[in-house]
Amino acid sequence: MKSFAKKIWVLIFTFSIITIAFMYILTDFLYEQLYVEDTESSMVEFGKRLTTKYKGGAVTNELIAEIEEHNNFGVYNVFAVRNPRELSACLPFEINHHALIGPEERKQLLAGEAVTKIGYEERFERDVISVILPFTDENRLEGILYLYYPLAKISELAKEEVLLLLACVLAFTLAVGYFIAKALGRILRPLRELQRAAKEVTKGNYDTRVAVTSSDEVGQLSDAFNQMAQAIQQEDESKKAFLATVSHELRTPISYVKGYSESVQNGTLTGEKAEEAIHLIAREANRMERLTNELMQLVHADTEESELYPLVLAEAIRDVVHLVENKVATKGIDLQMVLDEELIIEADEEKFKQIMINLLENAIRYSNPGKAVHIITTLEEPYADIQVIDYGIGIPPEDVPKITERFYRVNKARSRADGGSGLGLSIVDQLVKQHKGLLTIKSELGKGTTVSVKLPLMEE
């Protein structure tokens, strides 16, 4: 924050100095252009009024005296002389009369024009503007009227003012910098808190939060950080719970396999008991294989992108039914299909088959032998609606909203003894989302379950 405030101070001070310099240069330019030109024109006008006192002939002493009377009350210093050489005696500074009136200047004077000169004079330590006007009679230069006025440079006029201005700018910059530093302190405080919280999150402290003290951009950033931290925390907790559940799910079959295999190996179990143990080992091995396969499906559902292309819905469902017909026959399930042959969806064929296999296996597993399972497809623009209906044990109302959570099992109604891992509907949910579809589950305990999957139709 100190570094940032220092940068602000330097920026303000630099901008102030640049502004002053620009104003000084602009003022000096305007001074030279406007003030000098105005003074010159005023002197010429004043001198022309004085030359009207000359009536011709030789320039008299009375005229010279009358003109010089204006030095007592006029702004400009004015002298009338018959010859430019006489100016040296009149003026308080040295003047080169040859340079003052050369051939070109003499032509101007004879033509009745004013001659203007600006030059530095050491006596005044500044530029002096002078105007020379002629006293002419019948094309003869009888004398000249000489006016001069010391020009004060803008640097001389504003030297003290500039120093005062610089002092004021410095004081202003320090004062503004102080208040900006305090304001920045209040503004940057939540940013420093965000920085601290971000470091805590990188260390794994995902429960870190920051206070939201305003509704401006900083407050919105703080709120976004809190939401991000909460999402990361939830994801972290979900991963930990997932790993713990996976470990718990594998621990039981592994312990069965280990225990029974050791008993068979060392001869503790023989005969029918050994065969029973081998049967249990095979069953638990199948459970671990199924769990591993479903975990892989779940990982792929979370990470892989689906490549969607047109798929004839009825044909794809028949292919899936063919894959599960052994399980259907083993349990004596009456599988009935009512399929709309014209429906074509946008889907990834392999992932669509995973959806249908999981839904059909669930329906078969939790239906009593001899019961029916229906597969019905209908058009519901812009979706194709696929319903898998069973008339099995059903799901309690309080468990329906959670049924797609990973490893979630319905209490009592579904257990490890049923062979389910609690991942099937979670996989279905992820795959349906990848297809930008909708998953709906309706169930009534003891009467059955209806799962509806709506997938987008092929765009025409």
C-alpha cells in the first residue's frame, strides 16, 4: 500500500509540475504576442497624436519642450530632437544613432511610417521597445519623435509568484497525497485481506472467508472470492468424502477375499465350506470389479467431453436391451418397449448406452421376479423423452432428491446385499448433463420408480 500511495504522490506532483510548466510557457508566449504587440500599437498611436503638433518647418525648442512635458504624466518616455545624435544627451542609456536610423529606416520615416525597434538595454536590464516617428516637411526629415518603454519580462513579473506557486503546489501535493494515502488505506484494506485469504486458500485452508463491507467492485470481488472459496471447500470435502467412501466400499470385499482365501489356503475350510468360501470370494471380486468399472465411468463422465452426433433412438435402445437380456431372463422380468421409430437425438452413442444400461440394471435389480419393466419414448419438443418404468420396491420420498449423489443408498430398501454401489444414478446424472439433457426421478415406496431422461433432438 505504501508503494502504491508513493506512486500516486509522484504522479500528482509530476502532473502538477507539468501543468505549471505548460501554463508558464503558454503565458510567456501570450505575453510576448499580446502584451508586446499591444504596447507597440499603443506607442505608435500615442506618437502619431504628438506629431500632429508639428506644423512644418524647423523643429522649434517650444515644440520639443511641449512634447517632453508628457514625460511628467505619460506612461511612455518621449523626446523630440532635430537630429538623432541629440538623443544621446536626452536618453538615460547609450544609443547608436547610426544603427537607430539607417538608410532603410530613413526611407520609412520619409514615407511617414513609424519605425519600431526592440532591444536589450543594460541600464534597464531588460528589453526596451522604441518607436520613432518623423517630423517631415516637403519630403525633408526635419526631426524625429522618439518614444521608448522598458518591457518587463514575464519571468521578472512572475518570479516571486512562480516560487509561491511551486510552494503551494508542493503543499497541495503533500496534503492531497496524505488524504489519498488514507483513502487508499481504506480502499486497499479489503484487497490486502483478499491477498491474505488467497494465500490461506493456497495453503489448503479452504474455510477462509473475507468480510464484504461494501457493494462496489471491491465488495463484489470479495463476495466472488467467498463463493469461490466455498466452492473449493465443497469440492475438497466432496473429494475427501468420495475417497473415504471408496475406501470403505473396497474394505469389506477385500477383507472377505483376504479372509476366505487365507482360510482355504491354510486348509481351515474344506469340502462344502471351501466351495462356499470360493463362491463368496468370486462374488466379492465381482463386486470390486463392478465398483472399479463404475468409478472409471464416473471419472470419464466428469472429465471427458461428449462428441454428439445424430443417433436413431429406437435402434440404440434395442442394442442396450440386447446387452441386458440375460439379466432380464434370469430374473424373469417382463420387458416391454413402446418406441417412437422417428426420433433422432444428438448424443454420444457409447455414453447414451451407459445411461440406458444403468437405468435398466437398476430397474431389474430392484424389481421383484416376474414384474414388468417398460421403456417408453415420446416426442416433447425440443427433446426426446425416454422413460424407464419399473414396479419394484420404490424409493421413499425423502430419499428421491439425494438419489443421484455418489454412493448414496436408500436406507433399508437398498443395501450392499442388493449389489448396488450407489454410483449408477450419479453416472447417469453426469452423462445427461453432458448431453444438455434433463433427468427426472419419480418414485413411490412399494409401487415402483419412473426415471425420465430428456435428450435434445437432432437439429434440422
